[in-house]
Amino acid sequence: MDDTNPEAPSPGPAPTVPMTPALPAVPAYVPPPRAPKSPFLALFLSTFPGIGQVYNGQFAKALFMFSAFVGSIIGVIEMGPFPWAFCIPFAYFFNLIDAYRSAVVINERAIGGAPVPEEEGMESPLWGGALLVMGLVLLLNNLGWLRLAALARYWPLVLIVGGGILLYQSLNRRRDNGTPTSGGRDAFLS
């Protein structure tokens, strides 16, 4: 007898089935990064000083903005209208601009846009220091150890000190960059 049955499967390799061609890989849809903060909402919220900064997550700056606005009003009441009446709109509009600008900077950092200089810290220690000084001055005034009304005539000292600091920093930058600090009219204007 013949052991090979023509109908029995052969022990050899299995026949290959033709495969369908592979479809090209379609990249998955990746939505563009969403900005975490809305600059216009921050601007709108800052119509009440400091709330736009709270929205941006800058609590020390928010407290400072609110304190600067209220402190300007207290200055008008305690020490007279000049120069404090000019500080009220300055503090208010600075608050609005800062909230909008900070939201834009936060978005640029989150999306990976242009790098932001580190000296423009979102929560700089200076905000806390400014709050500390403001609170100390107001506490001393409330305790009667310092009378803000008596200091009203000395407010130009703030301008003198501020101008001196800016002049000193400017001269130091020039010296560090190798620019001459003297030289007549051209050195003064540059």
C-alpha cells in the first residue's frame, strides 16, 4: 500500500496568503497649545485693582497693586491732593497694563515662545519688600509714631532718591559696557 495520500496535506511549508499593502501612517491631530491666560480677561478683571494679578497667579503683586491704589487715596485724604491725586490714576492704569502684559508673558512662556528675561520675575521679592515697607509706614502712622501729614512737604525726596538711583545705574551700565561717562554733550545725550 501506498502511504502517501494525494488528499492529505503535505508536510511542507504552508502556502503564503498575499497581504494587503500597509496604509500610510496618518499623524494624529495635535491641537495647537492653548494659552493658559486670557490677557483681555486679566485686563477686565483689573478694573478692580489687583484682581487681574490674582487671575494671573501673582498674589504678592496683586496685594501691592491694591495697596498702591488705596494708599494713594489715603495719601490724598491724609496729606493733601498734591502729589497723591496724580498717583491714583497712575496706580490704576499701571495695574491694568501690568495685568494684561503679565498674562501675555505667561502665555509666551507656556507656549514656548520667545524667552523672557529672568529679571522680569513674575513674583519678584521686590513686591514683598514693597508691601513690607508700605505696611510698616501705615502701622507707624496708625500708632502715632509717624505722622504722614507732617511728611507731606518732603515728598520731593522720593523723586530725588529715585532719580539718583536711576542715574547711578545708568552710569554703572555705561562703565561696564566701556562707554565713556564724560565727554560733553554727546556723552550726555547718548
